[in-house]
Amino acid sequence: MASGGGAVASLWTEVNRCGQSGDFTRALKSVNKILQECKDDVTALHCKVVCLIQNGSFKEALNVINTHTKVLGSDVIAFEKAYCEYRLNRVENALKTIESAAAQTDELKELYGQVLYRLERYSECQAVYRDLIRNSQDDYEEERKTNLSAVMAAMSTWEKAALEDLGLPETSYELCYNSACTLIGKGELAEAMKKLREAEELCRMSLSEDSDMTEEDIDSELAVIHSQMAYAMQLQGRTEDALQLYNQVIKLKPTDVGLLAVTANNIITINKDQNVFDSKKKVKLTNADGVEHKLAKKQLQAIEFNKALLAMYTNQADQCRKLSSSLQSQNPGHPRPALIQAAQLCREKQHSKAIELLQRFSEQHPESAPEIKLTMAQLYLIQGHVTKACDILRSIEDFKHKPGMISALVTMYSHEEDIDSAIDVFSQAIQYYQAEQPGSSAHLSLVREAADFKLKYGRKKEAISDLEQLWKQNTNDIHTLAQLISAYSLVDQEKAKSLSKHLPSADTMKFNVDVDELENSHGATYVRKKAAKVTGENLPKEQGQGDTKKKKKKKKGKLPKNYDPNVTPDPERWLPMRERSYYRGRKKGKKKEQVGKGTQGATSGAAAELDASKTASSPPTSPRPGSATAAAASNVVPPRQQKPAASGATRKKPQQKKKKGGKGGW
């Protein structure tokens, strides 16, 4: 027994030495030897669990804890058990383990904050970290502040909560990055970009001090900052810059699967229905193992929505229906899966089925009805059912009295020439603002628009109440008073006369209008002629002295080269040659002694005898310039000036060509 006890003591010495040096593999071997001697030794079991955790064997460590539950009580091993469950992504079990622990130590509180963050219970998580920062004094204060700033960024992004300024420092690039994320959640994109650039500089400075860090390692660490920069650019509408930065992050191939998934998803949202082949490549990055444990629920939900939309854009109708149905079952009250299904039906030209689907969803989920009904109205408009679209829009209580909705309804009713319904829209809206916001700018502008609309369509009697209300608000408004008098003139002339007394007199009215400038303006239709000034040079002329107008010299028209004034011009010279009465068709080319052109065995010797151009009495038809014949033939009439030989000659009809493809008989 003495020798056995000495061996165990030496093993404990080895465990202690290996633990201090960080060699937990050798320490685990020594602990296992101790457990062979003492199976239920609490300290040895606890050391074994710690060694397994340090080596990353969380499942094996949890098995040891569950196997020896009688020996290892919750007060002894609660932190290690909860930590193993947390690292194995059994977050709900970890929460139960922490809450059931007998004593809430600081290390359990630290883990409790991490668990609450993973469960997206940000308000409780914030309270835990604020308590830890307030009551802890050690070297981990900056890490706790970093975690707290991450919680604030998540609340700003996912819950859109109004946050108080906790005065957290921005001494590290992690704190600066989280501050930028908070600003993005608030919509302050310009300030967020400044913070991200500061975070980038701080990151480069801190990592460059480490000699073991290469440039590639620094770029990999900066990838998350660059991806967030690209997201801010995308929200600002700078999609080209954002896409370039996203692709740079993808090329680095970061080890963080969550970062890769988010970056790839954002590229898909930029591509939309364009560059779908690139989107199909990028969507594979969103399916990596472990993504579901790295991202928030809303991020995972957005990725799944985009997968369904990509299936629709790539004409994978069955896949789109499958994905959207799965999303509908996972998120029963969310309107987006129903909208995706309706969009797919519209691509298949089944608008009626799409409207029926949306109608059922709006009845089952009234809280999502406004967004759904707006889509239904759009589909009705596509089909040309304007009145049905108006009925749908008027049934949306949340938007019923919004200025934009009133404008849309009045425009559509006017297009359908349903003036009574348009006036009814105005009346209901005015009643609402009269009860909720009487005398506000929105109320008065609505009354003004209603009055102008009624006057435009000749409803002066109906416009009286609106005009009176406007005039009572501002009795100095002459324009409204004039409209009111014009409307009363059709109903009650005595009332119109009494109101006309409030009009200012013509003497008191000053328009500050320059009449001459107005008449000389671009749009003037009548300009008064100004009297010409009489000067010494332009004295009136004596009687009998008439004005002599300078006659412009007429330019002589150009005559043809061969013009002969003694010959009467051809009266048909202005007509095309084909339309002249003496036209005989085109002359065929002269065939002079062409061998082989006639019938077989015939000669062309007689062609010269029949050639009239070779006879002496036949002058050339057109004299050649510079030739002796042209100089001698001065009495020859040019062709354009010759008269036709017989005025009664009939025009020869051109020979009709035979139609090709006609029926022929052999």
C-alpha cells in the first residue's frame, strides 16, 4: 500500500507540472492512471474533465460528467458541464444547467451572458454584462466591455431599440467595430463608415506589432470590417463599390463560415434576377456546416428567403414552391413566403390564383394584412380592375387616411370617371383629420385639395363648405374668397354679393406688373405696336412724294447647253421619259456581227446593210463635243427640244414579264 500511495503521489506531481506547462495530453494520461487506482476520486475526475475541455474533447468530457453524476455534483462541476453544452451548441441545456446551479459564481455569470446572447435575449444579456463590469476588478474588463458593445449593436440591428449611451471607450478595433454596427442599426450610415475606417486603422496597427502576423493574416482579420463596409455602401445605394468589396472578401476565403455566408447572401441580393449563375455559385457558401450556429435567426431567415427567390428567378418553379412552403410552416405569420408564392404564380400568368392565395393569408393573419393587400391591389391593377384595387386599398385601416393613399385613390377614381367616389374619399379623410388633428397643416391642405378637385369637375355647390372653412382660417386669402363667391353665385346670389364686399378695391390692389415687359415676354400672343420716334433724318415726306421700293434684281435662270431660242421647247420636257407620249421603250443593244447569237448556221453578214447609222443621210443622234460633225450641224435640234413626230401617237405599253412559277404544260 505504501508503494501504491507513493506512485499516486508522483502521478499527482506529474499532473500538476503538466498543467502548469499547458501539456494537458500528458496530464490526462497521468489522471487516467490515478483513476485506475481510485475510480471515484472527485479531484481526479474533475481534472480529467478539465483536461478533456482543454484538448477540445467536449463530448467526451460531458460523457464523463454524466457518467459520474453521483460523485460530481452540480455544485462541483456546474461550470464545466454548462461550458461543454454551450460549445456543443446545446444552448438551451446550458441555460438550464446554469440556472440550476447552487451558487452563481463570476465564471458562471460570464458564461450566462454568452448563452443569453446566443439565445438572442439581448436585454437580459445587457443587464448581466453591466453587473459584471460594475462588480469585477481583473484583467478582463476590456473583453467584457467588448461583449457589452456587441450586445448593444445586436439590439440596435435586430430589435431597433432606443439605446442609452453607456460611454463605452473605443480603444480597440473590436469596440470601434461594434460602435459602427450600432450606428448602422440606427441608420447613421455616414458616421458608421467613419467608425469602420477607424476600426480598420486600429486593427492594422495592433496586428502589425505582432511579428508572427503576415499580411495575409492581417487581411483575413480585416475581412469582417470590409464586409461591414460593403454592407453600409449597399445601404447607401453604392452597389458597384459594395459588390467589388464583397468579392474581395470572398477571394480571401476566410475561415469564418458565418462571414462567408453573409457576404455571399449580400452578393445575391445585389445580383437579383441578373447574373443568376454567379448567384447559384454563391448560394453554396450559405449551406456550409455550422452556419446555423454562427448567425442570428433573422440572418438565417433572410438567407432562406433569398434561396426561394433565386429558385424563382432561375425558373425552378417546384423548388421555389418547396422552399416557400417550408418557410411558411417555419414562420406562419410572416408575409414574405406568401408573397414569394404569389410572385411565382404571377410568373406563370396565374394572377387570379395569386390573388386568392393572398386573400386567404390576409384573412388568417390580419396583422400582416396591410402589406398583403397592397400587393393584391397591384395585381388587380395589372389585370385592369381599377375599382377592385380601390376597394382593397380603402379596406386597409392603417393606410386609409395617409396623404399618399388618398392621392392614389383619387387618381384612380378620376381615371375611371367615378367623381362621386373620389369626393367620398376626400370627405372621409377630412372627417378623420377634423377629429384627430383639427387645424393642422395636413388637415388644411387636404381641404384645399378637396375644394380644388370639386371646382375642377364643376361641383361648385359641394365645394362651398370646404372653401368657407379655408376662408375662416385665413380671411386675407383673396384667392379662396374669389372661389367662394364664384361658387355662391350659382346657389345664393345675395350671399355672393355680401361676400364680394370683402374683396379689396381696384385702387388698393397693387400687382407690381410691368405691362411692357409682360407684352414683350416669350408667351405674349398680342404685342402693342409702339409709335416710331420722329427724328430729324426721318421727317415726313411731302404730299405727292411716294415711297419708292427697291426692286430686287431677278437672277436669270440657267439654260441648257444646247438651248436654241428659235426652237419651241418640248411641252412634255418636265415629265419623266416613261410618261411622255413619244416614248417607245428602251433601245436594245446593237448587235454588230456577233457570231453565235442567231439561229444555228445563220450568218450576220446582213447586219451591216440594215444598220441605218452607217448611211450618209442619217445624222448622229447626239453630237459629240469637239468633233467636226458637231460644229457643222448647228441646225440640228437637241433631243430635249425636239417635238414628237406624231402628236397622236399612243404610248407603247411595256412588255409584261412572264411570271415565274406558273403552271406549264408539256
